[in-house]
Amino acid sequence: MSGVVVIGASYAGIQAAFAARAAGYAERVTVIADERALPYQRPPLSKDFLLDEIGAQGLLMHDEAVFADNRVELMLGHRVVAVDRNARGVVLAGGTMLGFDRLVIATGSRARRIAVRGAELDGVCYLRSIADAVDLKARLGHASEIVIIGGGFIGLEVASSAARLGKRVTVIEASSRLLERAVSPVVSRVLLERHAEASVAMKFGTAVSAVIGEDGRVAAVELAGGIRLGADLVVVGIGGIANDELAVAAGLECANGIVVDELGRTAHPGIYAAGDCANHYSRFAEGWIRLESVQHAQDQGRTVGLAIADSHEPYDSVPRFWSDQHDLKLQSVGLAARSDRFVIRGAIEAGRFSVFNYRQDRLVAVDSINNPADQMVARRLIAAGISPTPEQAGDTCCDLKSLLKTAGRAVA
Ligand SMILES: Cc1cc2nc3c(=O)[nH]c(=O)nc-3n(C[C@H](O)[C@H](O)[C@H](O)COP(=O)(O)OP(=O)(O)OC[C@H]3O[C@@H](n4cnc5c(N)ncnc54)[C@H](O)[C@@H]3O)c2cc1C
């Protein structure tokens, strides 16, 4: 086998494969995945899928025929155990070696495991794959008291779904507010209030010291300080770890993910990486960053696919993500970390507003609740490096789109 080999059949890998084809790459394209399912969407796993509002079929990215039509060969249920960059081949579990001209590593990330006593008990769950979601959904059906460890996106989305299913839910968060590294304090507060309305209990500034079992099954979660919370199901959502071990073992540079340039290239000719497993320099972060979002995986995967077809479009998308909790749609564009000032646009009490985050007078991120229109404009403003004044941002009568036009005229 030669042509392109892609490891990982999710957003980054599939985008790379299709973009290479669309840009005219004519050689063989093979995508290898250890999961057996056809490529599927992960975001609904914590939301609609848990609520039974969408089934496994509805999660699929494409019908099987679409892969055949694009001459993208899927090898599902095969794990790559080594990359031999000098021999230009990947080794599958079982020992088969597949050669490649170009290699895309799109191995994503995995859930970080909690390292406390009792962590291996039956009833301690993680959510990363469709197999995890099927298991969690079945367990949710029988559970009544759920403790969620981690007030990040996955934990909060599962909390929201479990509350809608009528379960008693408590979220344990080690820091002092929800989504501390991702959104502004105002948004954390609004989310907290909405979870409280839905009877989701929250405990902040608390670490879990052990999971307590009875007859091998989860019975409680013990907090530092000795308090015990009864639980018949524990869901752990404490972040992700890049699946970069293959790259490390192959001698590729890795630092919290596989280090790539603006075209998704590693330093080794013909080897690329994209998505959750990759670390790249971002002008929006003013530094190196590993992002975990659908937008990032798709856009960086596309860049890699184009590069393989010798069509070079540097990856420069503004980071974006979304999260659905209860009836709140949170969307964020840009990176709010290290912002030093924020302005609210819209009315918090009306449940539809945006938070414009600034760093030294520069707009760096906008978080919106139930306000996709602001997100559209914000994305373009941040990409173009245009900052409305805080007064303009806070005034809903000010048409922010007009700033884009004005800036365009000034450049022209
Ligand atoms: C429950 C859940 C909800 C989410 N919700 C949102 C959301 O609302 N918005 C958002 O923007 N993002 C969300 N995300 C994050 C988003 O799904 C990820 O950022 C995205 O899936 C990353 O895509 P990827 O292609 O980089 O990697 P992944 O989706 O992680 O896929 C990598 C694939 O490679 C496979 N693989 C790894 N190693 C090997 C190997 N050695 N051999 C073969 N195959 C291998 C993995 O099993 C996996 O199938 C969510 C994630 C989860 C789990």
C-alpha cells in the first residue's frame, strides 16, 4: 500500500482525506481506525444521544457510500501500534505493515483518568466514544444519584442531560467556578444559575479523595475533608490527553501533542498531524496551543488534506466551540484566557447576551448565550483584528458589522 495513510477516522482524519481528494490528490487514501463504528459525531454523545433524541444512525458523519464515491478506503477496527517513519510504514496490531507516501496522524485525545482509590470500581464512567455513550446511557437508566467529577464541558453537558432524565445530580469542581479556563466569569455564573434551577447541585474548590464501593460497585464519592456523597453512578470529566504516543515513539517532536506548523506538517517530511492530538502556534493564543474542538479538528484536517494535494492554505481559523446545557446554547469564539476587561452586550436577564472580552483594548474573545448572530460578527472581527471600543460593543444599537465594512474601506 502507498498513497496517504490516515490514522484516526474522526473529524480531523476524515476532513484530511476528503480535502485531499477534493483538491485533486489521485493516489490511494486509506483511513485506519481502532473504533469499529463508521465515522460519527461526538458532540451529541453527551446531549441528544443520552436523551435518546438521536440514535446511532443519526450520529454518522456520512453514509458508507460517500467514502466509496470519494475513493476513501476505511479500515475500521484496526489499531496502529507503531509508525516507522524511516521505512515509511505503519504497523497494525497483529503485525501487518502498511506503507505510506504521506501519513496523517489524527488520533485525537482520550479522557484523563482519575487517580484516586476506588477509581476502577464498576459504575465509574468516562465519555469519549460511542461505546462509552451506549454504556453510560444504559447505566443512567438505572441510576438515581449521579456524581459528576469535573465542571468542564463534558461534565456539565452530562449533568444537564441527567437532570432532564430526572436524576439527582451533583457536580464536583476543583476550581472556584465553572469552565474557568474557557469562558468569562459572567458566563460561568449564568450557567451555574441555570444548573441550580434544574436542581443540579455544585461543589466548588473541592477535590475527590476516593470513590467508595460496596460489593465492587460505586456507592459514594468521598471529598477531601471526608464528606461522603452517595452515588450509584460516577461520571468523570476532568479533561483530555493527546493521543501522541505513536508520534513520540516514532521520534516526532511532541509537547502536549504533536508539534506541527501552519500546514499541519511535522518536522519529518510527509508526516502530518491534525485535530485534538496536534499542538500548533496560534496568533490568537499568542503561543502554542492544543485545542479540542470540532471546528479546530475539521479546519486543521482540511489544511492537511490540501497540503497533501500541494495546495497550501495555512491554518489560521479563529478558535470556536459550543456547548448545549439545558436550554442554553453557549458559543465562544477566540480565546478568553488572560483577558483583562469585559463588556456585556444584550440583557443577561433576557437569557440572550454576549460577553466581549478584551486584552489591552484588543477584542480577544466573545462568549454568547443564545446569540448566534453576535458570534458570526465576532468571528469576523477577531479574525480581521478589528476591535470595537468597549462602548460600541456594549451598545446593542451599534451595528458591529459596519465596523467590518469601515475597516475594509480603510484598507482599500
Ligand atoms: C462527549 C463529547 C462531547 C463533545 N462536544 C463538543 C461540542 O459540543 N463542541 C465541540 O466543538 N467539540 C466537542 N467535543 C470535542 C470534539 O468531539 C473533539 O474535539 C473532536 O472529536 C476531535 O476530533 P479528532 O478527529 O481530532 O479526534 P477524535 O474525535 O478523538 O478521533 C480520533 C480517532 O482516532 C482513533 N485512534 C486513536 N489512536 C489510534 C490508533 N493508534 N490506531 C487507530 N485509531 C486510533 C480514536 O479511537 C478515535 O476514533 C466533544 C467531545 C466529546 C467526547
